[in-house]
Amino acid sequence: MSRERLAEILRQPVVVAPMAGGASTPDLVVAAAGAGALGFLAAGYQAGAAMVAQLAQVRAATREAFGVNLFVPGAPAGHPERTAAYVESLAPDAEAVGAALGEASWDDDDWTGKLLALLEDPPAIVSFSFGCPPPDVITSFQDADAAVAVTVTSPEEAQLAAHAGADCLVVQGSEAGAHRATFSDNDGDEPGWDLRALIAAVAEVTDLPQIAAGGIMDAEAAAGLLTGPVLAVQCGTAFLRCPESGAHPVHKAALGDARFTETRVTRAFSGRPARGLANAFMADHPDAPAAYPEINNATRPLRAAAARAGDTDRMSLWAGTGFRAATSRPAAEVVGLLTPRRRAPR
């Protein structure tokens, strides 16, 4: 797909990130579209039927372009005994919020079902996280006139995505909130590239257009990135507190709570590196093994119960490094706050 066609899909250089787990709603995508931005539905953790229902809601409300993000499934964790021991260590936390831990089971997030459903009537763009889909999957979407974006966190991943045929790359810096979109999940993960360095390093290995993601909270920061290969910026944390966001009210409130002063990267909640507001659960469980989605499935009831109880020390309060600038304004206004008055010259 040409750069010009991608620019048509983007319209403005602001993309609302897919935020799995409920934060990304059809209302948020529609509000973003109405303000000229490209919004993404987050199909992660959803069955295919639920994803299709959300697609229908968006299409009933707008004719503007939008996207859908899918998780590429990885392999089951190779150390079940370590995973079981870690989950067992969480029993006091579960008991404190009146929850029973879930089963530490592996699943593929209904990968095939969602692929088939999307290919029947794809949105303008489909993005992938946690890996690069096989080339035939990418080609199938392109043949259906959908652009394909792959989220990358290193130059090596960018090369793999380019060789597989991706149209563009979502380049995710270490400043980004929630899960790092690394292709592999292992105990030897590096700290990660900061966004500016990653943009430059990716441009050294491929000329694919980039969408920059990680810690972008205002138009000045966006304008500073919109040069060279970067067509747009992708923002998630900036929209978490919006009324259209489906983030839990306790999560929204925590983003503005003076008690929370920093973010950290942890495996404690899910078994995969993710950035969120630093809380007691992170501090108490620094030894979580690489086991996603097994640990994520095991802690889901605990996290839900903590949210119901307003227990922010046991919630996964995902957020990027710029979380303090998040506002409760409507999504359309936030798009305006993020949109540079003029694109920087390329």
C-alpha cells in the first residue's frame, strides 16, 4: 500500500491506540473519527463475536476509517512449575479482595476465529501486537484492501515485519503504557529502546512508514516526532481518562492521584512486561516469570475484585510515562490537544 493511501487513512497525524481490557470502546473510536483522528478497536481478550459486534457499532455511527488490533499468539510457557509456584504465591492477595485465582492456562486469544471474521469485512487498517503474523495473513488483508501495521520494539523486529510484507510499523518506545509489544516473551528481555532512538534505529533498517508510540501527551511532543518516516503519533494514556474511555473509574482516578508518582515495568500481573503506575503489587511480586497469557489468566479474577473494592494496590493501572498530563476532557478535545497546527516538513 502506498504512503499516500496510508496518509488518506490517517487523515490527521493522531492515532488513538488500541487499549485491550475495556478502555478502547466503540464510543472512543467514533469520537476520535469525528475529530479527524484514527481510532483502533482492541480485539485482544475478546472472542470473535464480541469483536464483530463492536465493529458493527462503529460502522453504524461513522463512515470514517478506523482500525482493529489483534494479538499474535505466542507459545505456552516452558516452565509450568515456576508459573504454578508464582501463582500460588498470589493467594494472600486474592484472599484480601475476596477472589479465587483463575487457572494459569494458555490460549491463542481466538486467533483464527478473529482472523476469519475480520477478513470477511475488514476495517481500513489492521494492526498486530506481540509478534508478526505470517506473510500469507498479511497478504490476505492487503488483498481485501486493508492496510497492515505491525507493532515493533526493536530494529530486528522491524526487519522481520518488513520482510513479511507489512505496510507500516507502529514503533513502540519504552515510554509506552501497558504491555510492551515485543515479539518474544522471555526472562532475558532488554530494558527497551526509548522512542526517539528507536525511530532512528528502525529507519536505518527499513524505509516503511512509521507510527510513533510512547509517552506522547501534547501537540509539541507530537510535532517533534512528525518528521522523516513518521506519519503519525499513536497515543493511549492521553485518552484513558476521557468519558468515552472504558477504563475503570478507579483507574481513571488513580491517574490523577498525587499518591502515584511514577510508572514501572512489571510482569507481576500478566507474565509479560507492561508499564503501569507503581503500586504495592508490583513491589511485592518482582519475581514473576515470563508466562503470558498464563499468569494474566490466573490474575484476572484478582484484578477484577480489586477494582470492585477500589484497591489500587492490587490493580493493574496501566499507564505511560506521561500519565500526569492525562485529562478527563472529551476525546475530541484531546485529539485537538495532540494535533500539531502544522506538520513538520519531511
